[in-house]
Amino acid sequence: MDSVKDLITVIVPVYNRESIVECTLDSIASQSIRPRLIIVDNNSSDGTLSVVKRWASAHVSEEFPIEVTGEVTKGAAAARQKGFGMSATPFVMFFDSDDIMLPGHIERLAKAISDYPDIDIFGWDIAVNELDGNRRIYPFADKDIAFRHIFNGIFSTQRYAVRSKLLTDVGGWNPSVLGWDDYELGVRILCASPKVKYLYGEPTVEMKRLEESITGTDYASSASKWEHAMDICRDTLSRHGNTKWTRWIELKTVVLAGLYGREGDRTNASRLFNQTLDREPSIMRRTLLTIAFQYTTCGGRGIHHLLRPFL
């Protein structure tokens, strides 16, 4: 097996995380075998950059290469793309500055890369500490993966490592996407028909929900971010002529409209619902989308499973 620093680069974008970023970086430094590490400060306005530089200076070595750089363009996608442009290893992993790598995470990935040399993506389950204090396991999948991603977002950044060539081939991160950028990238990756391997076992990544995270605590207050990502996904699938996945995206969009309604923003809910309905010529599917919107607005969950046979 190649030296891990020549095999895997971990890229960590960071913005205004001076009080917590060291915990994330320490968890990477504590791995039994260490990857190459690139940290990208996304124009932080607090002391994050100073903290990161001081940490890097204390930990860098020949066996643990660390680079610190900056990206002034706003958004995690721009920062991730900056780091990706600096990487030169066959695989990259993107990791957020409020997540924790548990022991053995990099070693497990490196072994999988060695054991399955034809695989493009290795994915794993993660443990999420929710805002309400509950801990949930979010599973990855290597079957029915498009459906799972479109409705469950399984290509969130901390849940997989990807072959660098594949990421380059699909165009990398899109800096214009300021929310659900990993979701949008996941759709483009799936259109390339990658070979995917699910690494089963206990989660080796811990994620902590924060109110000040990119996704925030509601949907309606950042409607334009999510809808921009969905528009790009729809255009991508249309270009690939994938009718089934496009219908799934439309259902996902109606569910988003229903979430606006559930949060009390009836104006945005009606606007997005009507826009989506206007694109659908089929009376039957318009009826199904209406059911999905009303069901979600009233608090229902999992409508995509109920309607899947009819889309």
C-alpha cells in the first residue's frame, strides 16, 4: 500500500471557527496513519486563521504534510475547490471544521482503497449529534443510490472519499452554489456512473449540528440557496436525459415547498409549489405533487417512498 500521505488528501474549509476548529484538526492528527491535510480559511473575520496557522506549525512533519491557504470567495464550495486544486493525491476527502474523525477512520479508508483498486467512491455511516441532544446514525448506501441521494442527501461531505480524477471529470465544486453544494455535486457525480463501495461498520465520523452552520435551523429563511441548488440539479439531469431522476428532483422540490409551509412561510411555499407544478404537463403527476406538498406541509414525512411507484 502506498504511503497514506501520497494516497489521500483531507481538505478542511473553515470559516469563523476559532473556538472549535482545533478539535477537528486534532482528530485528524490523532489518526493512526495520517493523510495529507489542506486547510482553507474562507475569509474568516475572527481569529480562525491565526489559530489554524499556529496549529499547523506545531503539527506539520514529513509524514504529516499540512498546507494552510485562504479563499476570499464566499462559500464552502469555493473553499473546497481551492483546496482540491492544491491536492495531488489519487483520493480526496472533504471534512468540515465542526466534525470529528474517530480513531481508525483513515486507516479503514486506506485499506479499502488498497483492497478495491477499481472503486471510485468509498462511503460510510456517520453519527450526528442533533440540536435537540439526540444522536442519530445517518447511513450511506451503495444500492438505489440515486434515489437515496436525491431524497436523503447521502453525499454530504463527511460521508465519503472520492477519486480525484472523477471529481475533476465532473467539474469539481460549483462556487455559485452557497447551500446544498454537496448535494448538487453528488447529483453530477451520480450522472458519471461511479463505482461505489459502502464501508460497513460503526461510524468513524461524529458530526455536531450547530445553529450557525451553513444549513442553519430552518429552510424558508435561506430559500434562494436551496432552490438555486435544485435548479442546477434539474438542469444537469435534463442535459443527461434522465427523466426518472428529474421527476424525483421535482418531488424533492415540492417537499421543500412543503417544508416552507410547515415553518409558516406560506408565500414562499405557494410560490415554489406553483413554479414546480407549472413545469409538469401530466395531470396525474400534478396530482401526486399536490398530495406531496399538502402531506409535507401538514407534518408528514417519507412521501417519496409512498409515491415512488407512480413517478
